Amino acid sequence: MESDTTFRRIKPFGTHNYVAQDTDGSRDRGVDNGYNGDPKRKPEVSLYLLREGLAASLVSVFILVLWGLVHLSLQQLVIGKPSGDFNAVRARQHLEKITSVGPRPVGSHENEVLTVGYLLEQIENIRVETAAGPHKVTVDVQRPTGTFSIDFLGGFTSFYDRVTNIAVRLEPKSGSQHFMLANCHFDTVANSPGASDDAVSCAVMLEVLHSLANQSTPLLHGVVFLFNGAEENILQASHGFITQHPWAKQVRAFINLEAAGVGGKEVVFQTGPENPWLVQAYVQAAKHPFASVVGQEVFQSGIIPSDTDFRIYRDFGNIPGIDLAFIENGFIYHTKYDTADRILTDSIQRAGDNILAVLKYLVNSEKLADSSEYRHGNMVFYDLLGVFVVAYPARVGTILNYMVATATFLYLAKKASMPGNGGGRYVRELACATGVAVLSWVVTLLSVLILALLVTLLGSSMFWYNHFYASICLYGAAATGKMVLIHTLAKNLYYGGVRLVELGDLYFDVSLLLWCCSLVWLTQQGLCSAYVPMLMVAFPLATRLLLAREFKNRGASLKYSVLYLLGLGLPYVHFMFLIWVVFEIFTPIMGRSGTEIPPEVVMATLVTLATIFLSSFFLHFIYLARSTKWILAGLASVFVVTFLMMSCGFLFPYSASPESPRPKRVFLQHTTRTFHNLQGQVESRDSGLWINSFDYTGIQHITPHIPDINDSIRTSCREDRPFCGYPWFLPVKFLSKKNWYLPAPEVSPSSPVEFSLLSREETSWGTVKMTFSVKGPSHMSLYLMPHRGAGLSTWSFGDGTPQFDLSGEYFVFYSRGLDAPSWTFWFEIQPPRDPDPSGPEGMISVAISTHYFFGQDSRTAQLEEVLRRFPSWAFPSSWVSTYDMYRY
């Protein structure tokens, strides 16, 4: 399988002329661009070049084997035998019972009565069962009222009234002063049974409570289990607990159980802030570890448009914690498919074993008593295929990173300090080769992005949504082929076509240098994720040094190539796991990221970057291979076939497959809108089905099934009306600017909104204070749009400082539980000094939107008729709403 090419020096090094002689007697002449300037080199040595097929096969098998290992590790949910302390079968029974009532939006009978009743019944059973033991169980049902603002989506303000929390306090009978907090939420978004988000976590917590309460040995500290009933309303119930409940003052740390997918492994994706002892506790206690500091830094960067109760406990409670979430199969997250049968019992067993073990460890730890004493720095942590976790303090990571970087620079400096002009020539050629490598990356990325734009223009966006590997076959083949082509041209044109092993050596050094630069930069930025380039430098460098003699004597022999790939195994398998995480998170997000973000650009960029990173230490194989024509031909064939399949419509984005659904998300609101003028009179009124597509394809696939919904009913934003004059549930209008409005009869809910101005007064400091009262359903949105020249100075929400969103308007989200009184609020506005005659009349526009998520008011005959016409691969989430606007 090895080439029998022999390189014979015909002149001393310095004149640079070489002859590459094959065994068949043919010769290739060219200029030596090698860098081994040792004058004592023997006149003739045997060096090998890889055959093209062998090079391609080695790299392909290497990648496929590691990819298989990653997937095998992901399928091994439970490692070893369960200890028996956690009963997954009983937890599944809790899960099925909670989800059996259907969707559980805040304020619904299902959420506030049925689910609360079931949880209280099970907790009471545990209390009675363990009454004779060393622990006591105390239960408190909290229904807090409060308000807060966070910087979610630019600016977001929330008001909640009598939402529900079930707090359970487990402690030794002698009492405890310090507590861990375990948090889950049992409410759901509208139209989803919420098995994964987050009923399974509450089921796990019930069983963990049962296990801990039955321990014969008293715990050192206590645990508060919080079953919160208003998380989907932007983290309201957790805020009510941590800012108002008397037990919150004794909480020293927390564990939050969440979901961004359905089933699989729960991953630790946030810890801290700081408090490395929490990570150490997870590392030492977790039975089936699965954690990544990369996920933490990506999530906290804001790239992922989501948040959890972790933010509330961190920002408003100033306590550290661990955030865990299921991330697999995010395609059906927040849809009707999030059912209990899709969550494997092994997933429940795994989560229960981990949570129980970590809680046991923490509540018996002396560090919990004064966690602030151990608040120093961050931790670098990551697991290897779920078998074990590597964790060390960030300061240790910094030292380790710089040691690896120093070793790399010493390795390169040794080559640069060769006697004579060899060192200088090496530096120049290294700089040129680095330029070629970077140029190949830039050209490759630009080329693939142009391809992505072409796919978008062809109307084939998201062809990979239901066929993930199609994106690899199109964008991955294009990226790989482009890089191979550029380096082949460089080898044949710039380097004169001479196939010297020294070129392979040079391009290995290029990859090492570029990874080392990224290592130094990330370390200087203080990012714990710098461990990734550290692994991608340390292992290849060590492997290269160990194989230096083999490479010097025999070149790119089969033995060298196999040992080289084995040396890359550990960093590459971990890097491929991180790539899996990226695609597992971002691919489903493209189905709910709105109509403004081109998904092809995102997917093409991710695939190309993954290709570039994975290929970095394989670049030199191009120079060690005798040819690349068949590699290029193979990649071109894969690309062409995939492109033709995509263009001909064979790769449809969505699926209604029961085993693996990939639904298209569409939001429909049957709404009636009323607009009042400055005198309080109705100036216009209309009704219709307001339709939002939550992905880039809009309604192009819907129109053939429902011809009424087409681009002729496309609606635009009215800038003179708060939030465009439409009943946005969340402040995300900048994500979905393409909307459709199909005329329909008026809605007439049984409990219509009652909105009134209670008082209006001018203050001594020149503002106008306006007080309002609202009575309506459990979910409402308030929009405030000061006119040009006017501005809000203060209000009754949050900390009193008005916070606007990305559009420059003010959005206040309201929700309530049962038996809540009217919602009363006020704000002060500074009138404009020079009113804009071309703008809307008055100084402010105020709009109130109602959302009927459940019960009889949530459906109309017209809405039901349209819903029946949607194809099976679509998930139309629907409800009834109203929008009323007033000028003041």
C-alpha cells in the first residue's frame, strides 16, 4: 500500500535540485522547497509518499470511527448498573400522570389545580411515609406577586400576580441553617404537554425527595425542592421564590433542571458564577457525568436565544448553582410531540442517579455552610465520551495553556534557528505556507457562503432540516473540495510540482502554529474554552515528536500515518463531540429562529468551520499524497448528486414521521384589533387570523395546502402603532418581520378585557403621571410607545427604571394565577417640547393585548377550520387574542 518512490539527491543542498524517481523509472523534476538543511544528510534515503486512495481511506476511516464513538457514547445513557437508590419506574409514573392532563399554561385549571393537587398528594405521601425517620418534611404553597426587568431580547419587563410555587423543605429533625435548592417547573407553553420541558425534571425531583427522605442517616444540611409553576412566562415563579420566600435566605447553592430538547443525556451547561467547588462536587459525585465549559461560555454569550431560572437565582438571589438540561431532539421542543413516551426510562434513570448523587454530596459538604468562602475563579471542565470528567481551576488551565504554547514556540524556534540560511528560509516559507492555509480558509468560507445564498435564491432553504447529513454532503463536500483544490494548486504551481515530504512537515507546522495562536488568544481573553486548542496542540505536537525518527527515515509510510492518526484520537474525538453539540443545538433552533435569519448562511458557516477545524492536521496529507484527482472527483460527485436532489425537491425540510417528527412551526392568533384616537373614540376595527412563521421558509410550503394563506395577505408593520399594531406574545417582532393576516369574523371571549385610565395628574417636576387598571385573562401584554420628543421617566415595574426592547418600545408581560385582582400600574411621561406634527397625535400610544391560551375562549370555529387544513408535518400553535390601542 505504500509508494515505492525514492528521492535521490543529485546536488548538494543549496542548489535545491531534486529528482523524484519512481520504481518504474519515470522522473519528476522541480525545485526543492524543503527545509532539512543538514549537510551531513546521506546521499540517498528512502522516503515514502502516500497513495491517493490510501490517504483518503485513512482519513475517512479515522473520522468515521471517531464519529461512531461519539454516537455510541451518546446512546449509552446509563453507565454501569444503577445503584438502586433512585427508582426510575416510579419517576416515570409521576411523569405520565403529570403530562396526562395535557398542556399546563399558567392560570389554567390543569396547571393551578390538577398538577398542584397531584404534586401535593405525592409530597404528602412521602411526608407520612418518612415521619418516623431522622428527617422532617415541610410543605409550603406560595403564590407570590412581583415585577422585575431583565436584559432578555434587549429589554424585557415582567409582572406576575399570584403564580404558584410548591416549596418542600427536607432537613434533619434537629433543624438546619443551610440549604441546597433543587428547582424544576411544571407549567408549559400553550399547546404542548411539556414532558421534557419540564415535567420529567419534576418527576425526577419527586423521586429524589423520596430517596433522600428515606435515608437512615441524617443529612448534614437541608434541601429545598422547588416545584415552580411559572417558568415559561419568562422565569416568574423563581423570581417570586428567591426574592420573597423566607426560606430563600438560607439557600446557599442550587441545582436547576431544564430542557432544550427531548430525552437523551442531561448536560451541565452552566455553573457558578465562580464557586469551583460546585463543579468539583459534580465531578466527584455524578454517576454518569456529562458536562462542558464550552457550552457554558456559548450559552452565556447570548448566541442562543433562551434563558433559564439559573439567571434569576444568580442575578436576584446572588447564589451559585449548576444548570442542567436535556438537549437532544430539539426539533420537537415546545410542540405537541413533547410527550412522555419519547423519554426513555434510561434517560430518567440517568438524570435521577446524577441529581441524587450530587445533592447527597453537597448537603453533606462542609463547604455549603459558607459557600462564599470558596468563591474564587472559574473551572475548566469537560467530559470524555461521558466516561469521566476532567476538571481543574482556570488559573491552572492558564498555566497549562502557556506551557503548551511555549513548547510549541520552542519547537518552531528550533527549526527557525538552523545554521546558515536554513533558518531564515524556513521562517519565510512558514510565513508563506501560513498565508496559503489562511487564504484557503477564507476562499473556502466565501465560496460556500455564495453557495448558501444560491440555495436560498432557489427556494430550497432548510433542505437539511429533516436530512442533516445532506448538509454535510453539500456544504461539507464543497468546503473539503475547495481546500483540497487550493492546496493541490499550491503544490503543483507555487512549489513546482515536487512532492517532497518536507512540504508535509511544513504544513503540519502551519496547523500547529495557527492552533497555538488561537490558544494564546483565548487564554488572554480569560476563556476556559481555551482548553480545546490546548488539546489540539499538545497531542499533535507530542505525537509528531515521538514519530520524528520514523518520519525522517521513511517519510509518510503506512506505519507513520496510522500512528499519527492514533495520536490525534483523543483531541479529535472530543472535538467531534463538541461539533455534535453545536449541530444538535443549532439545527433545531433554525426551525424557530424567525423569518429574518437565513438558515443556509448559518448552516453553511457551521459546516465549513467544522470542516476547516477538522482538516487542520490533515492538510499536510495533501502534500504527502501522490495525487488528489480522484479525491476531488469523488467530492465533486457527492456535491453534484446532493445539489440535484436538493434542486429537484427530493429533500423536503419537514416530516410527520411518528418516530422522528420534524414539524414546521406556525403561530396563529384569531384576533380582533381596535384602535382609539386621542378623544377615546374608535377610529378603526378589524379581525383576522394573524399568522407568524417561525422559520425562514415562511408560508411557501403552506400555500399549496391552504391557498387562502398566500403572499397576497402579507401584512406590514405600522410604525405609528405599538409593536406594529399586532398582539405579540413576546418582544420578537425583529425576528419575524414577515406576517400574514387573513380576514375573519370578530372574536368574542367570555371574559373580555377591561382597560381604563384611573387618573392623570401633572407632577411638580414637569411629568405627567398616568394610572391604569386592567382586568382580563391570565396572559396579557402591555406595549408603550412614547411619541417623538416624549420619554418615560419612571414607572411601577421592576426597579422603577423603564427598560425598552431592541425596537425602542416598552414591552411588559403580565400573567396571573387563580383569583388575582385587577392589574393596576402607573408610569410618568415627559411631554415633548416640540411635538412632531407628522407623527401620531398625543404624547404616547398605549396598547393592551390579551392571550387566551386555554379553555373555551382559546378556540373559534374559523380557527378550528383552518387548523384542520394544515398538513401533518406542520405544528400550528394557536390561540385567541385581542389588541386595543389608545392615544394619550
